Amino acid sequence: MNGWRRWRARWGSSVRSRVLAIALAPLLLALPVLLLALSAWTEIAYDRLLRTKVRADLAVAHGYFEQVMLEVGAGTRGVAESYALHRQLQRTGTRRTAASAAPELPSAWLEQERQRLGLDVLVLRPPHDPVAPPAQSRGSAARLVVWEPAQVAALAPHLLPRLGIPLVPTRNAAPTARTAEERALLMLASAPLPDDAPLPGWVLHGGLLLNRNLDLIDHINRIVYPEEALPFGSQGTATLFLDDVRISTNVRLFGNERAIGTRVSRAVRDAVLGEGRTWFDRAFVVNDWYVSAYEPLTDSAGRRIGMLYVGFLEAPLRWVKWAVLGVTVVLFGLVMAATAAWSLRWARTLVEPVERMHATMRRVEDGDGGARVGPLAAPDELGALARHLDRLLDVVAEQTAHLRAWAETLDRRVAERTRELQASHAALRRAQQQLIKSERLATIGQLTASIAHEINNPIAVIQGNLDLVRETLGPGAAPVQAELALIDAQVERMRLIVTRLLQHARPTEFAGYVEPLALAAVVDDCVVLVQRLLQQRAITLRRDDRASAPVACNRQELQQVIINLLVNAVQASADGASIEVASGDWVEDGVVVGAWLEVRDHGPGLAPEVRARLFTPFFTTKPDGNGLGLWISQGLLERYGGRLEADNRPDGPGAVFRVRLYSEPREPQAASA
């Protein structure tokens, strides 16, 4: 709906679109309606024409089929009533005194007559023969009969090879359990001999077997569809069905193999054999669509026993129909294009001045002050309006130039004053931050110096008494030499801590020896020191060491930072939780400049108010904390140009602390910049 409104607003606001709509609306509406009507009429006429054609084809095929039945009946009756048969029966001595003795029949002569008449069956049978059908009581034409294999074997055994048609699986056919069609469909005439014949009451049966009768079906096809009777390469076909099985056809299955044994679709079978209707419609025949006609074949009792079919390929005619429609569409399109071109040419003289004025105003709105409509050939009111617009734009451009000059002067003065204010504000802010930091450092320095002085005295006493104990005991101190060495190490560590506290009062001085360190090795040393704490809380430590670049730092100070982060993570985690330690290379502008290390926990995370004060001295969320651990760690890293960052985990609750250090030490000012 919104797209329709935008399209309508766009076209409704254009003079060209309105003019073209007025000129082309009748054409654009009338021609498509006419084209649709023509297409619908063509479709209806096409279908009627094809049905009329196939109806006529079926009438021709039916007529020839009836003629063949008449010929079979006339030929059989003619032999039965002929003097030649009367004489042949007399010669064979058929009058016998013994009623039980079978008469001798002129079989050789009957075979000659059968071949002469082109029949498949010509046999003489006694009256009331249980195998042969009774004599015809009326009509001179043959009738259609269905014989079982036993009847064929008894009356015409030479026809048995043409029976037994295997059923071929066919698309859309009705389901069946049969695998072959063993019955025979015949045109059969049964003519009784005259009363004065040597064998009165006997019946002469003459017939034509329709199973695999390719000569008959091809002849029907030639009569219905002679050469070049169908246009555009369409092919005509004819078929005889016994029930729903093709027993004689010129429809091809593939190559030159005929589709004998295939079956008709269920829809056609139900309509023709089930309801007795004649089918005139499209039908899928074996493997393609045909315009088809089916009529039922009935026996003398009126039972529907088969079908006669004729039809022709629909595809070539369908392509012709679409080609005609395509040509019609193309012609309509050419007419519409020519009409539109003519309308555009005439509308241009009216639309061009308006469009040029509109384009000029657009260019002026986009900042092109020199845009003008220019001379127009039209001497009408629109041309005068365009010239007036150009004069008005000249006046506006002149006034705009004066205003722009004043504006540039004012902007230049404002920019100069703004730069001065910004420089003053930045300097004031830096001075304020430096003052705050200096005051904090001074306060902490005083406190640190006091604490260091108070701790150094007992350290000196402990060290002195330890030396006195060692001298006094002499060799007797050997059993506790390890303990004494441990006390020495801890006293030295206390001295180092005091020294580092004093160094925080002098942040610009380095506290120790700087060396290139591998983060993985430093983490290994730190894990050993906190292993007992991890075991007490049953906390699992997972590592992902990927840093390949070394970092420039003092080993003890870096250990102090990492241990502080690990202890904080343990304290923030629940018993049985896990802590991840990961590292990687620090890349800036595509160049590896150092490495980073992250300590991730699954604790409650960092609230916004906690993150704001996290690195300020004496701020802590622990009841027994002093609030100096993170502040000291940050100060240690800044000495080497590094930094300490804190954030919440993106994948769930918990905090992430990230250490960044360069491979070469940098001044704190350079790092902060």
C-alpha cells in the first residue's frame, strides 16, 4: 500500500506523466482489453475447431469400420449361399446314412475362399455347436464378438499366436491384476446354409481378427488422416481396444515399436466403457497429449466390449496457437509503441519548458547558483515564464554572493574564536586532571612513605635477629637451614613490596629491570602460586595461550599484576566454577605491537557504578579489602606504556580483565595519547 502511494505521488506530481496519461490512457486500456478478448476468443475457437475436427475424423473411422463389417458379412453370406459351396459339399459326399458319423468338409476349398476374401476365419460348423456362436437371425453385416482362447483353439488355431498380448504399465490407467490380454476381438459373420444345401442348418462362420491387425488399423489411419491432411507436422493415430487394452494401434511406444498392450486412462475408460459416452477432448495417449475421440464398441447383445479411437498430436497445433498469439501481441506492442512515440513527440513541445524550469530549480536547490533555463524555441507563455525565471535567478545570485561574502567573514572569525576557546578548555582540563592526579599521588606517597618507614624498622629487626640466630647456632643451625632461608626470602619480598610502594609515589621512575617476557611462561609461574587457593575452592582454571609476541616488563611486577587478577577472579567466583585465562597478539593498524592477556570469571560481573570507580585508590567491594590492588596494577602497567581494562563478559554473567603490554616499553604519556 505504501509503495502504491509513493508511486501515485511521484507520477501525480509530474507534468509529463499527466500529459502522457491523458494521451495514452485510452490506448493503454483499450488495447490490452482487446488483446485479452482476442486471446479468449482464440482459445475457445481453437478448442471448438479441434473438437469438430476430431469428431469428423471419428465419423470417418466409424464409417470405414462399419463398411469392413458389412464386407465381412457380405463375403461370408455370399460363400454360404454360393453354388460353389453347394457343389463342393456334394463332391465330398456329405450325405451319410450314419447320423453319428461326421461329414467330410471341403477344408482346402474353404481355406482358398478365406484367403480370397482376406478373412482370418472361415469355418463350417454344425447347428447348436457348443463352441461356435449361433447363426445371425437378421442383418447382413458382421458383428463384434469376444472369443476365449479355447474357442480360438477349436475354430481357428492358426490365430493363437496373435493372442496373449502382454499388458504394458501405462500412466493414469486403472489398476488391474491382469498381466496379459488372452481374449480375441473379432468381426464375425455367422451365415446359415440354405435349406436345399447338402448340410441344411449348418452355419458358415467368417470373421476378421482385430488383435494385432496392423493392416486394418493402418488402413483406417490412412483413410482418416491421408498424407498432409494435418498441418504443422501433427500426426494422426487410430486404435482398436479390447476393453481398455490397445490390441491394434499405430501409436508408437518408442522408436518403431507400437504401443500394443498399453491401456487407456481411467478417466476415458470410465466415460466410454462405464457410461457409454463418446469422448471428444484432450487425452494423454501413452506418452504425449492428443486431441482424441473414443467411441464404445458393442457386441450383438449391446455389451460394451471395446473402443474405437482416432486422434492427432496436439503439440504442433498448440505451438501454432501460441505463435499466432505471440505475433498478435507483438503487433499490438508495435502499435502501442508507435502511438506512444507519436504522443511523446507532440507532448515534448508542452512538457520540455516545464521540465527545464523544474530541473533548473533543482540545480539551484542543490547549490548550483549558475543554473539557468536558457533560450527556448517556444514563443508561448511557457517560454516567457522561463525567461522571467532566468532574470529572477540572476538577481538572487547577485544578492547571494554578497551574503556569502559576509557569511564567510563571520564564519572565519567564529572559527578562530572557537579554536582559541577549545585550546583554552583542553589546557584547563589537562591541568585539572594533572592536579587531581598529583594530589592523589602526593597523598598516597605520604601514606606509602609512612607505611614503608614503619615496616622497614621491624624488617631490619627481623633480619638482624635472624643473622644473630644463624651466627649463634653456627653448625647447629643446619637442621633449620631451609626454614631460615625461607625467612630470608620472605624478608626480601617484604623489602621489595615496600620498595614498590615507595615507587608509586614516583610513577615516572622504573621500578625494576625490564626484559622481554613470554606471557605463557609468566602465567605458568603465577598459577603455581595460586594453585592452593584454586584447590581450596575447587575452581577449574582453563587456558588458551595464543600470544606469540613478547612483552616488555619487569617479571616480578607482571607476576604481581596477574596474581592480583587471578585472586580477584577466585574471590568473585562460586565454589566449583571455572576461570579462563587467554592471551593473544596485540595488533594496531595491521602490525603486531605487543600482546594481551585476559582473566575471565563467572561471577556477578561489574555494575556500572563499580566500573566507574574501579581503578581509583581505596575503592573496594570486599569487606576486608583495601582498594589498592587494581590501582597498583594499573600503575605498574602504565610505567611500561601498557594499560589495564575491565568489562563484563558478552556471553553471560562475569567480568573480564584485560592486560595490554607493548613489545617495547613506552613512556606513559605516549601510551595515554
